[in-house]
Amino acid sequence: MHGRCRWLSSSFQALVLIAALIGLAKAALAEQAALELPVRGIVADLKTQSLVQADPQRRLRPEILLRDEDGFDAFDPGLNREAPALWLRLNLHAPAGSDGRYVLRVSRRFFTEFDLYAPDADGRLVRRSARALGAVEAATVGREFVFDIQLEPGRTTPALVYVDLFQGSLQPLEMVLEDAASFAETKARTYLLFGLVFGILIALIFHNFVLYLNLRQPGHLRYVLAMTSVLLLLGIDSGLVQNYLLPGFAQPWVARLNVLVMAVMVLTIFWFFRAFVEAERLVPGVLKTTTWAVGLLMILAIGQWFSPAALFPYLAIGTQLVNVLVFLLLIVAGYLAGRRGSVEGYIFLLAWGVFLLSAFGRTLLTLDLTERNLFLEYQMYFGAVIEASILGLGLAYRVRQLYERHAVALREQNRAARLANLDPLTDAYNRRFLQTFLENSLSDARGGDFNRSVLILDLDRFKETNDHYGHAAGDRILRELVKRCQRQLAEGDVLCRLGGDEFVIVTGGAQASDGLALGRRIVQDIRKQPFEYDGQAMPVTISVGVVSAVSSKCSVSDVLRMADQALYQAKKAGRNQAVLFDPDQATPFRHGPSMSPPTEKET
């Protein structure tokens, strides 16, 4: 009997000792698992400092898990390769000197499940989610979900995270804890970066939209569409759209919207490429392949929008892979277009190559083919700005080229028109131009006075000089006459050759009503300095007939007939002088010069 009692007493003492040891072990584990937080600063790599417990069916209740650590184990690095849905427990110890306000930053990934159980600002334990296809109960700052946590200073407070990733591992999961004051500074710097990036993009979009309204070039409109889709994509990527534009009921569609906007961006860039590089002419083969790829991309992008949640991840990954294919096809197309003589092809190659490198880094992160890197996370923003700037400069270059070609065409057109209206020998205006010019001038003066003078000039004894000294001498005299007359003309005066040695001047400048004075100056100029040929003075003078103060009701023939009458009066008076038309001395049988083309060769 006594032996049995001693055995029971020994057994009881052993149980008490075991229980004490278990309690001490739990206390030691809790002490070891408690995470000391700084008053100011960051605690990185929270994942590896947490306790874990698998729960694929999610049968465990968080209230029990927060009270008892039974079943939790230390983090195993093997979970980065393969992991079921599980719980992460963090025992957070806020220092006594802190305000207890911290922020949990979680990299944005495709979370099938992500629920955080932690105290809020009122000290209540609340559940907040960040599921890919569900409501996100967290702020979105850049590439991170942000959760506010309020801890009691000087005490250890447990927090729970239930996480399940599409990749079936914890490798994509990155968690950082930072005090609220430090995070506010980090957020301000991040938003300053976003403001700079978005400000540049908006300015480029607005500038090219104004250019489109003025120039109506399709390249500018497609640039606006492409860069607007880039801007929207970056707005979703940065969280600005979710935080400030997207209504709450649409939050579960953010992941699908991101995939759709990415596809639309590729589509609009492809449209821009076709207009900018003249792809149909330069790279028809690659263009056809790219068109099929873009079509497949849009089918996948639209399909994922209506797909069930279980199918969405696969369609999203397929869309990403087709995106990469289209990226590469556009690079090849730009290179080939450049090789075939298109400078725009090389410009697009440079711009799209920069964006491709930045987007490729983001794709590696999305597919979890590389570890998280801040440069890879945000390089797409800088790549978008560089791409938009290069393409904007490319459009400016293209517009300049178009303007230069247009200017050359206008110069050639004006040259052709000028040649059609010029006398080939003297470079004075010809008979055709005179007819049109006088008709327009008289028409403009309808209802008022024709405030111009019309002069007809005729060289005296030109035929004899031309026969004696030869046609070369005659041609030389005609060209010299035009040069001397032009020195006497004012701005707005017009000199035309009727044919042979007859010329017409129509005044239009300050001396418009004083044609007689102009005629006398021309006569006086030739008197003082006769024409010369091979060092010999030519026996040629000039007679000028002038008509002024003509009624606007007169026809072109009437005006020229009166001027010709004045010329006849000058000849009759002894040549080598200028005479104003006198209707009392008009000769009935002189009908004036004909405005029809001459029948004999003009010399």
C-alpha cells in the first residue's frame, strides 16, 4: 500500500515537472519568437521571423491561434519552394518609448488568400484582406499593400496572417514592418516620384493632343491613345487609381483591370507603330504576324475578364507571355523598318527597347522568376517616361520632315507658277499675267476709282538696231531695259512684256497716280546712259504712253487702248519722251495692243 502511494506520488511529481518544463519551453519559445520593433525604422524579412502552421482547409480559428501557439513551428526556408495555405504568427513587441503606431507593408502579389488579423487604431482585433479577386481592405502605395497596426507600447501583441499564393510557395511573399512616422516620409517620397512621372506623361499627352488638333496627323492621335493607356496602367500599378478613382464595389476587379489595360496599351502602341513607321509598306510580313499576336492578346485579355476565379491566373499568365511575344515582334519590326530606310523605325526601336527592358523586369517579378528588387519594381515608370519622350521627339522629327517635303513641293509649285507667268528672255511678267492682273485690279476697284497708272513702253528704232547688230544685241537691250525699269519701280508696281520691244507697267505703290513722273524718269535714265553692246552705244531710245485716273468701269482692253493712244502720241511728238493720254488727240483707227498671244516670235 505504501509502495503504491510512493509510486503515485513519484508519478505526480514527474507530471508536474514535465508540465513545468513544457511551460518553460513555451515561455522560452514565446520569448524567442517575440519580435523587438524599433521606435523608428524598418524591420525587414518578417516572413522568416514568424511562426508557421499549415491549414490548407482553413479549419483553425484565429481567436484560438492568437491565444495559443500550439502547432506553430519556426519558419522553414523550404516553404519558399513549396508551401500550402498556412498561418503566420508574429509576436510584435513595441518598445515603451514608441507611440505603438506601425505599418505593415506587403508586396503586391497574386494572393489567392491574404487575411491579416491585427489590432486597429482603437485596439480592436480586426480582419483585413488583400485578395487578388476580392475586396482589398488596405491602402495601395506603389507596389505594396499597406496595413496600419496599433500596438500597446511595452507589451508583446500577436498578429496573424493567413496566406495562400497561386504559385504554391512563399517565395513571392515579402513583408516589412515600419513605424508610421518613417512610413509617412517614405510615402511622401514615393508620391513625389509618381508626381514627377505622371506630370511628364500628362504634359506630353496634352502637347501631342494640341498638335493633333492643329495638324490632324493620325500619328499624334495614336500617340495620345497609346500614352494614355500607359498612364492608366501606371496609375493602377501605383495604386493611385484604386485609392482615388476606383469606387469600392470595383475593387475586386483591379487584377482583371490591370491585365486588360496592359493588353490595351500593347494594342494602342501597335496602332501607333503602324502609323509612325509606315509598317504596311516597309514590314508587311512582320506586321501580319504581329496583328495575329495582338488579336490573340485581346482575346485572352477579354476572356480573363469573364473567366471564373480558378481560371483567371492561367489566363493572366498567358496574357503576359503573349505580351512578351508582341514586344519582341515590334522590336524586330522596328529594326527591319530602320534597315529599309525609315529613321522612324530606329526611333521606335530605341523607345520601345527601353520600355521592353523595363517591362521585362516587371514580367519576371509577376511570374516570380526572380527575387523582389526595388529597381525592377519601379523601372517601368522611368522606362515609360523615356519611351514617351523619345516617341514625342520622333513625332516632332516626322512633322518636320513632312513640313520640309511640303515646303519643297510648295516651292516647286510656286516656281512652276512663276515660270508660267514670266517671260523667259527678260524675267518680266508675261502677257498672260498682265491680263489676269489687270482684270483682278479693275474688279477690286468696282464702286471706286482705279487708283493706278498704266504705262506702255516701246523702244525707238529697235528693229533697225536688231537687224544691224544682230539678235544677241537686241536681247541684251531688252534684258537691260527690264533691269533699269525695275530700279525705278516702287513696291507694288508690276512690269510685263507684251511682246517684241513693248512693255507695260502697272503702278500700285506710292506713285500709283503719278505714272507720268515714272515714265519721265525711265526716259531720262536711258538718255543719260544709252544701251551698249560690245562697247558700242546703241542708237535706241524709248517712248512711253501713260494713262491715269481710269474709271473702274473700264475693261482691260479699254485701259490698254488708252495707254496705246498715249504711246502713239509720244511717237508722233518725236519719240524719246513720256506722254499722258489726251482723249482729244486720240486717233480712231488705233485700237490698242491685242491681249491674244502673238503670232510671230517675240524677241
